[in-house]
Amino acid sequence: MKKLLYDVLVEHLLFMETNGDLGSNANLRNANLRNADLSNANLRNADLSNANLRNANLRNADLSNANLCNADLCNADLNNINLHNAHLSNAYLRNTNLINAYLINANLSNVDLRNADLSNANLSNAHLRNADLCNANLHNAHLINAHLRDANLSDADLRNANLRNADLSDVDLSNADLRGIKLDGAILTNTKF
């Protein structure tokens, strides 16, 4: 499996470096990458939909514009990952390390982020509608202009989080730690505190 994965990564890197003239875009749809070491990998634009990435190491990886819909990333290490414009709708990210993650404009609709560590993550303009962030750590996270309608943030750590101009309509913030939170311009229609 390691040799096959290595070959896919090499072909993908060649594809990205030659603007598609050589190599091939990584298609890892439905792949079993449980416990895989993909640290520092370049998987921009790759298809990892429905992939099993449980306990995988994706530290410092670039998955910008990647498709991770319905992927299982529970307990994975995504520290300092680039997921700019990535599609993660319906993904499982429970207990995942997303410290310093770059998730600007990412689609995280209906995602399970329970107990995830998103401290210092940048989720500006991210789409988190119906996301479950119960007991998540969002300490110092940036959620400027984020779309959180109907999300569950109960028991979350939002200390010093920046939610300026975010849509928090129908969001559950019960028992969340809101010390130092920035809510200037946020939409708080039917928000539960």
C-alpha cells in the first residue's frame, strides 16, 4: 500500500507542477489511509471523498481545494494543515487536532467536530452550517464572516475567538466559554446562550 500511495503522490505532484500536462490528479476516493503518514504532502485539488483517514498524520499538508466530503478523519493530526477552499461536508473530524489549521472558505457543513482542537485555527468565511462543535476547542480561533447557522457549539471553548460578522443564527452556545469573544456585527437571531 505504501508503494502505491507513494506513486499516487509523485504523479499528483508532477500534475500540480506542470499544470496538468504530466502526471495525474490524485484520486484517493474511498481509499483506506488509516494511520497513513501524509505529513507535508501536497494534495491540492485531490479527491479524498469517503476516504478513511482515521489516525492519519497530515501535519503541514496542503489539501487546498481538495474534496474530503464524507471522509473519516477522526483522531487525525491536521496540525498546521492548509484546507483553504476544501470541501469537507459530512466529514467526521471528532477528536481531530486542527491546531493552527487554515480553513478559510472551507465547506464544513454537517461536519462532526466534537472534541476537536481548533485552537488558533483560521475559519474565516468558512461554511459550518449544522456542524457539531460540541466541546470543541476554538480558543483564539478566527471565524470572521463564518456561516454557523444551526451549529452546535455547546460546551465549546471560545475564549478570545473572533466571530465578527459571523452568522450565529439558531446556534447553540449553551455552557460555552465565551470569555474575551469578539461578536461585533455577528448575527445572533435565536442564538441560545
